[in-house]
Amino acid sequence: MVQMEYYLIVSTVMMFVGIYGFLTRRNLLAMLISVELILNSVDINFVVFNRFLFPGQLEGFFFSLFAIGISAAETAVAIAIIINIYRNMKNIQVRNLDKMKW
């Protein structure tokens, strides 16, 4: 049986890779993928803590499924916004978004 620390290490690595990717990327799509990495690391934590703390109950799994559903809706809205930005500006770089103010 795999120990809880290994799952938490994987989750922590995913969290920090997502934060690093969000802070260093200039492309909106890459930033969206980084946010998804962060959300997936949270989902791993929900499932792991439920499995090890309350093995007979399913609350962590339901929270995880709810978070995945919210993440999918957030991704659909974000991709729709990115497509709209691309149609107007022909570019999805973050530094060019200040032109949308005017």
C-alpha cells in the first residue's frame, strides 16, 4: 500500500509547477493549463485525505467530483474568453491585453 506522503509529494510538486507556470508564462492558454494543474493538485488532496482519514466514507470523492465539474465549467468559460480575445486582437499574449481598455 502506498503511503500518504507519496501522494502529498506528487500533489505538492503539481501545485508548485502550476504556480511557477502561472507566474512565468505570457500566453493565456499556458496560464490556463497552469491553473488546471493547481486545481488537480487540490483534487488529489481531497481524495487522499478522504482515503486515509475516513476510509469508509465518500465525502472527499464527492468534493473532488464537484471540483472537477467546476474546473470544467471554468475552463470552458476561459477558453471562450480566449477565443474572443484572439478574434479581436489576433494574439493571446498577456502583455497585449491592456489595449482592450481603449
